[in-house]
Amino acid sequence: MDRDELLAGGDHNLASTMRLYATTAPGAMLEDDGRLLLYSTSSTWPGPYHNGAMRLDRSLAPDEVLRRAAAFFAPRPGYCVWIAAHADADLEQTALEAGYASISAVGAPRLAIEHRLDPAVVPTGVVLAEVTDDEARLDYLAVTVDAFADSFLPRDAAEAQLGTLRAVCAPDVRAVVARIDGRPVSGAMVVATGSVAGIQLVGTIPGARGRGLGELCTRWAVGAGFDLGARAVVLEASEAGEPLYLRLGFVEVSRYRWCYGPPSTRRRRGDRR
């Protein structure tokens, strides 16, 4: 795939994943006209995967994006406007000038791989199994809650994100859990949309880290993405996970940043401290 096709496919996959969460999470809010995606899966947690605005049509004026986002998220404590480094410079500039806060100047790298990995070798004592029923979904949720607790992801936000079996098990969605002595310790999921599949929520509980379980689940998820027909598999890497993904052969193709709202009056007047 050429870079433009890969970036467009990755953006489409990310938007589709947010739609998945917003159509499976209990009590979620969703507004989607094909040009702007607005979604809320948590009434308390303002993170970008739970309360976010994503411009799908780059010809949509930044002021219109921010106006509609402010109206949509008025009942929520906060929200994030997604900024794709390859397409949203105008939106980022307008948001910052309007008083939105930059969450990270560096952002999260969008990594991609266009070939299969060697099959995962499951260590002795570890059972790796696909999520196919609600009991397994709850195991994956338990892993996610424990794995991301040090990333300040609240339990209720994770419970909403993975609130139904459709969120992790469907024709275009697969997830896996690794268990030791019956206890769920690691997991990952993948969402396929046409030529690109996106990996989400790779995590290992603190007491089981350092055993290669995150790599085990990542390899499984990459394979599942290609099995679902993808020509490339992408993800947004955390600082902790990036070294693993680069070692596996992922390469950086862009970055995502976020502008946090609602805007601050002090910042709008030029105080950017």
C-alpha cells in the first residue's frame, strides 16, 4: 500500500473502531454524518477513546468542528479533538487559538505493518484463547482494567468500552486472552475494516509482565487482522508498548495528537502557561 492509502485506511479504521465502541457501550452518545464523528462512551472520563471528536472530511472548516463538538459534549466534563499529524494542522492551530489545551506535543505514533508475523509460540503453562463468549469477555475486561490502571483509565470507562460481546467478538472484531492457571493475565483485540485492521487494548496485568505475554497477544492479533482480509495492520502505540512493536517490524507512518476541551478563557486571551 502506498502511504496515502495506508493513512486513509488507518483513519477509516480508527473511526470505525470508535463507532464500534459508541454503538456497543451502554448509554453511549453518537453523532456521525460522514464528515464529523462525535462519540461519548463515558459520562466521567474525557479521554480520546471515550469522548472524542474526529474530523472525517478534511474540507470541513475547523470552526465548524469545534462548534459542533462544544454543543455535543456540553453535558460531559471534557473531551478530546483528534489531530492527525498528516491532515489536521489547520484544526490544531484553530483549536489552540480558541483556548483548547494541547495534551501532548509529541502525541502517539501511528505504526503499521504490512506482512504477517511468525506464529506465536505459546509458553508452557500459558493458555491462549479467542474471546467467543461473555465469560471470556469479562476476563478480557478484567485484564484491561488491571493493565491500564497505571494509565489512569477508570474501571467504569473500561466497562463501558467493553460492555457487550459485540465489542470484542463479531465478523470484523476478534479478541484474545492469555491465561496462567486459569487466571486471565494478558489480552488484545483487532478491528478489521477493508484493507486495514487496527489493534486495540493490548495489555498485561502488572504481576505477569516481563514474560512476553503482550508480544504473544500482539502476534495473535496481527495474524487475526490479516486473516480478516487486511493488507496492513495498524495501531497507536503507547510509550511503553512502542519498543515492542518496533521490534516486531512495525514502522511509524504518522502521529496523532489531541486538543482538550472545553476551551479555557484564559488561554483564549493568550495566556498559554
